[in-house]
Amino acid sequence: MTDTFKAFLVTEQDGAYRQSVVERNIEDLPAGEVLIKVEYSSVNYKDALSSSGNKGVTRSYPHTPGIDAAGVVASSDDTHFQRGDKVLVMGYDLGMNVAGGFAEYVRVPSDWVIHRPENLSAEDAMVFGTAGFTASMCVDTLLQVGIDPEQGPVLVTGASGGVGSIAVWLLSNLGFDVIASTGKAGQEAMLKALGAKEIVMRDSLLDNNKRPMNKPVWAAAIDTVGGPILSNILKSIRYGGSVACCGMVAGGDINTSVFPFILRGVNLLGVDSVELPLDVKQDIWNIIGSQWLFDNFAEFKQSMCTTISLDQLPDAISQILKGAHIGRYLVKIA
């Protein structure tokens, strides 16, 4: 094994941030039981923030972002992992304050590492990545509380984003009628191709009336945006329905009454994919690998994913920060 490797490195000088691909030494990596040779990563919004110097995401520089990594074990001090094991890492502090997946190697604590399902390639795992895993968590959360296609349509907000688009695709493949909400014009064809039955613009969900409840419309919802959108969704969930909430791009506060909860039995279910117990993460990835690689997965990957190299990351990050990219960036490392 080589002592050096390529990494995408963000450096800071006088308040300015520079991105470059450099040679690093294995000894530069943080302590951890498992050294992983990375094959693929993916680009998330949090990676774009880290790459541009957002101190709320990454406290100090130089730093290698990349909150997702899929590859094989290069060496391990933990008997649960052997050289050559197919693994993936996502969540915890990877790519935020621990050198992340935009590099040929990462070294992490063993309790961050998941055995990759045998039939799930590193590339396909990163088609999901943190965004797709979060979408999968939301879908599984709704299934666990008994939501099924016979109960009515399911709303997905932020449907043109990373989490939302995969949620639309998963739900439609599971037989649900999906109502996709987006704030981006011109995404109707893409969302229809993912399986959405109907497209609604985000502003239509901003109901300013003071009524504690509206006409019940949706059996359930996956909300990726929070704020006033979530407040109004709760008013329109059918009796016994549930909302899986996983985001806050529209705001961290909600304004609601107790009436949807005590008169319609509505459930508001929080979904976290970062600090989730490792065994639960493993279970969800096993479901993805064994049940949710649907027949149209290759078509989904081709239409929604763009594969780039480490050298192409600056342009991809710029596109994400400008809100100009739809779909997923996969980063081919090896």
C-alpha cells in the first residue's frame, strides 16, 4: 500500500478559501481503527458549505470534505472488519471535522463503518449517499407506522432536491400516488419521470389562513423543508396520517395547533440520518440493497447522476451553491 494519496483539500488564508487536489500522506489522516480505500463519494449541500468555509459545518482548515464514502477496507484494527471488506461510511463527523470522502483514503472509528450489502456496488451506494439514505429512512418510517398506498396520496416537499427526488422515486416504485412539491420552475418533466402523479408549486402550500385545520388531502407526507410549509402540511393530513420531517431549508420553526394531533390523530415523525445507531443504519442499507434497487434503477441513475473526478469538484460545488444543479454528483475516486 502506498504511503501517499490524492485528496481534495480546502485551505484558508486571510479569510479566503482555496480548493485544490494535493498529495497527502496516510499519516496525515486522523486516528481510527479502519483505513478505507475510497472508490466513490457524492457531493451534498453540506460538502459545498464545508468547501466554501462555512464554520458552522467545518471548524478548522485545511480540511477534506465529503460526508459520504464507499470503498474497501485497506487495513483494520477491529476484528469486525477485514482487509478487502466492502464498506461505506456516512454521517457522524465525516467530512465535517474529520477528513472526508473526497480523497483516495479515509481513516475512521470502526463504529462509523457499515458493511456494504453484497449486491450494492460502491457507485450504486453513492447514488443514494446521505441524501438517498435520508429519503429511505423517511420512507421506512412511514411504512413502519402503517402507511400504505390504499390510504391515499403522499406529498413530498423539496421534490427536486437530493432527498426529495429519491423519496419520489422510492414511493412511486412502492405503489404510492406521489404529489411532488417544488419551488423550481421547469422541473415537471423530471418529477413525472421519477413517478410523481401530480406536481404542485411550493407557494401553493403557503396557506396564510388562521384555521387550525384544512380539508384533509394527503395520507402522509415527507417534508424536507420545514418552516411554514410544514406548519401548513399538518393541517391537511388525513385522519391517522403521518409526516416524516427531515429538513429545515424553509425555517427551523413551525407554527401549529394541537388540533391535527388530537382530532385527526396525525403523527409528526422526526428523521435523523447522522447520529442514527449503527445497527439501524445497517438495516436500512440492507433494505436498499435487497429490496429497493428496483428494475428502473439503472434508468434513474443515468438520468439523475453526473459522475465527476476530484479535479472537477470546484465546478460542481459552485453549481450546488448557486442552486443550478438538479440531481446527484457522484465522485469517482478510484
